[in-house]
Amino acid sequence: MDSTAELALTIARRSTPPSEKLEELLTAVHHHNKTKLLHDRQMHDLIVAAMQENRPVIKVHAEQMMTILEAIIREGSKRASSRSKIPPKRACLSKFVLKSLERSGYAR
């Protein structure tokens, strides 16, 4: 597993609420990738080439990240459905993201 997926998995395993995990994960991954790719031009070029050539390593990484994101969103959905009142915006967003994952073929 690459360092970005390891970072995401570490955050996903925390005992904080799913909404906090999701926010922290997206912010941390963005910061990690931005820092890494801005300072390492060779790495940036390798990733761009791998994406353009549809290399399997890119698909594996995307699947790892989608699995982690999906788990956090599902955790949030389960917690919300166990409450008497589901915040409409969060419930709608979760359903949208999960449907998008399913359509993209990443959701299991």
C-alpha cells in the first residue's frame, strides 16, 4: 500500500465521528499529495505518465482509496440511520457519493 493510502487508512481507523474522519482524510490526502508532487517533479511526471497509460497501479490505488472512503461514508450512514433524525444534507450527500461509487464500479 502506498503512503497516501496508508495515511487514509490510519485516519479511517480512528475513533472519531465519520464526518470528522472524512474531513480530516480529504484535507490530509490533499496536503500530502500537494506537498509530495510539488517538491518531487520526477514523481509527478511518473504519476502523470502512469495515469495517461492507464497502468494497473493507478487502478489499485484508486480502488484502495475508494474502499476507505466508502467505509467511512457507510459508517456515517449507519450512525445517522440509527438516530431518530437524520440530517437531510448529510444523508443526501452520503447517498450521492455511494451511488457515484457504485456507478463508477469502485463500490463493492
